[in-house]
Amino acid sequence: MDNQKEKNSYNQELIIRANIKDSFSALTQKIDLWWGEVDQPIAKVGDEFSVSFANANWSFRVTEFVPNSKLTWECIGGNPEFNTEWIGDLLYWNMEEVEGDKVKISLLQVGLTPEMNCFEICNKGWNFFITKSLKSYLETGVGNLNFVEPE
């Protein structure tokens, strides 16, 4: 992996009051409750799935699946054309228990860099869906799927 590309890629981390099993389930079985509509849950390496909301969608292939620890998704498709910039990106999800009753979740999307046309909106979108919607879903049971681009 290109270290400079990784260094410049989107990275987000949060610590939330949740258990690790629920956190892993949110990233494999319940994506529709915090990000967007999903055509099928994730259960193993090689699974392919699509996520969509509004007029946007992305397709992914699972390349790493370690229960309650880590996942890697490879983007294999996107629409409209704006979202095709993600094709080939690797999304590394990691999680670990911290402080007894909390979980640290991190996402590194290698390829989502400031040079991309979609970086600004994708950065804002991920920040919302991870720090607001995923966090809310894991802490209260209710995510927020109503992303509105901040002014």
C-alpha cells in the first residue's frame, strides 16, 4: 500500500458506549439502520453488497472478515458517475474494546483523498454517518439517515 496515499486518505475514529458484538453487527448486518438501504447483509469474505440512499449507491466486496475485530470492503461500483471515484478504494474498519464498556471504531478509506472531486461531500457524509448516525444507532438503537450537506 502507498503510505503517502494512506496518510492522505479519509480516516475517522470514535469511542462509543457500546459492546463490540453490536458494533460489528452494525457494520455487517444493520448498515440500513445507520447509513442507507442495503441489498443483503455481510457474513463472510467474498460477499458482495450494495448500499444506497437518495440517488447514490456503491457496491462493495468483503475482502477481510474477522468477527468483532475488523472488516475490509473493496469498492467495486458506484452511481451516479460522481461515485465511481470510489471504485478500487479499500475501506478498513477496525474495532476494539476500550475502557470496559466502550468500543473504539475506526475507518480508513484508502483512496478517498483531497484530490478527488467527491472528497468534500464524501468527507462530510462519512463524518455525519460515523460520528452522528452510527454513534446514535449504537448508543440509542436509532440511527439518523437524514444527511443534509452542511452549508
